[in-house]
Amino acid sequence: MNNQMNENLIRAYVESAEPEINQNLRAGIITEDVHLFDSLFIEADVPNILFRLLPVENVNIIAGIICDSAYMSCTKDIDKFIDKVRGENIACLKIYMHSPFRRISVNELLPNHNDEGEFILPRDLRLAVLNHQRFNDAMGFSSFLDLVGSFESVETLTDIYHYNEIDLYELEIIE
């Protein structure tokens, strides 16, 4: 596959709030784009911790395991993604990584797109829940911000993003 096709595939993914490729995967539909997307993953260094933010209702835990048949967009810097998730109740997945790991570094493939520290992890990952905490007041939000190393303020979370509750899941990948 040529570089332009790679760029177009990744650009379509990162510019969508809910990428079509992920919708298809969650519906059990494997398209040619899935095979092309899979070919873009390389075994390379990753940060020790990656974050994923999503509406809490999209977190599906069965027997202490989170599994998603779709690809997972994550960031090494939560402050670059925290404003991208809408809803009053959000989940923050704090994923402890081992390096090297199969991943797509968006900045490496689209250096002029942005530098959100975004990594895409492979589909069908299984993540074991190590810890779960819920934060739903000013003191709790302050603790959450400390735990994830964020420079945001409690007021930004409550008054601008309108978060009422944040569930923090600490996870590790099961291989």
C-alpha cells in the first residue's frame, strides 16, 4: 500500500468521532480497510502509560476484563484529549503499557496533522481491570487530575466540559 493510501486511511480514522472502521468491527464486519489498517501496526516503543477517554456507557466489563473488537485511540498526554469526550459521565482508561508494543503512532504517519500524542492500539485487545475509582465532586476531581498528571482545573472539568462523574480504570493488557 502506498503512503498516500496509508495517510488517507489514518486521517479518516483520526478525524472522525466514531470511525466507520470501528463501527463495522463492533458489528462484526471485516472490510478490506481492516486488513489495510492492520498492516500499519508496527512493534515499537510506546509510553509507559496511555490514556483513553470515552463515555462511561461505552465501557463493557465482563469478569474484570474490558475487550473491544475495534481499534483503540489513546494518548500519552491526557490534557490533549480531555476536551474531546462529551457527556456528563466519562470513563478514563489508564493503560499500563510494556514496550515495545504493536501500535500506530499517528504523529509518525501524519506529522503535519497535530501532535496530540495519539497512538492507536490493535483491535481485540483484552484489558484486565487492576483498579476502579469514581470521582464525582470537586475534591474527587482534584484527586483524579493528580492521578492522571493533568494540568486542567476542577472548574474546567465541571463548568466547561460539564463532567459530573469520572470513572478511572487502571488497566493492563492481557496477552
